[in-house]
Amino acid sequence: MLTPPLAAIQEIHKLHSSGSILYLIAVPQYGDYLARSRCDIAWNGTTYQRSWFEIEGVAEDSDSQSPQVLVHFSNVGGFVEERVLANGNYSRAWVDLYVVNSNCLDETEPIYHVRLQVQKVTPTRKQVTFQLGLTNPLLLTFPAWKFHDSICQYKPYNLDLCPKVAVCAQTLTACLAWGNDVSGHPYTERFGAQLGLMGAIQTDTGL
């Protein structure tokens, strides 16, 4: 259970304080760090860019559905929608919501923190709404490993098997080009694909 910093607790319970509660949103996967503030906020080694968004409270219901949080961003000028399109609708991206106090930004622990996953993104001319929630087990891939005939599954590459490879196209031709078929270290041990998946050895021609 998260224990808020003592300094933040004392700040909140003051009869009068010049500080304010700040809401921070982080999407590390896409390098997005936003603060609901009129100025940029530097906290815990990261600068959160000033922005404006509304976070709806979690509604209570009795139909056994997973709780969801709606976050509304202003879409004036279409800047947010442009960012959404560039990042593939933030599909399944993890989002960290933090609550901190402006007078306690030297504390590394927030007052509150929750990590949710993007379930849906709904853009309109005025705003873009992110629907955040818990992982839906019905949407998980099973089995987790997908079988491909000529595309290596090691992404970007397997450090243990290919320690000298800097960048790889993840194809059989690329694997052979790196010399992984030398004696004692055949590519069949390093290439993360199923060459006989279709009943015969496949090639990556045209990939």
C-alpha cells in the first residue's frame, strides 16, 4: 500500500498553505509527461509539460464491470488528436497517474499513484477522451508466443545468442548475413522463427 510522504501529509493538513495539488500523467512508452498546471513541473527527475485535462471520478455500479477512468484533453487546434494518430491510438499503452503537492516536489513518492491501461481513445473536435482501465484478460494473447515461419521473434535481437549484432532486420537472410551459420553455431539455434511451419523451409523473399 502506498504511504504518502510525511511532508506531503503535513502540507495537506495545514490550515493555510500556498501549495496546491497537482495531477501528473506519464506515458513512458511514448515519452509523454503532462501536468495539469499553468507551468512545467519538474518532479522525480522528469519534467512534466504544462497541459490541461480533466479526470472523471470512478463511477460505482453493481454490474461487476471493471472500474474505468476517463481523462479528457482539450483538442483545440487538433494537436492532441495528431499525437494520438502518430502513436497508433496509444493502443494498450500503460498510463501512470500521479498526485503530488507543489510544495513537496522534492519528494520522490507521490501522494497517490495508479497505473492503468488505455482501453479506448475517442476524439472529437473539442476534446480527446482516454478511457483507462485494468487489463482485460479476455484481450490477452494466448499463447503468448506467436509462431512465424521467417520472421525472427527476438526483438530487437537476442543479446545472449547474437551479442555482436547491433541492428537486425529479423529475417533469415539477415541472420545468415551475420554469419550465424558458422560451424558450431548454426543459425537454426539463433534464428527465432519456425522454418518448417508451413511444411517446408521458408524464405524471407519479399519481406
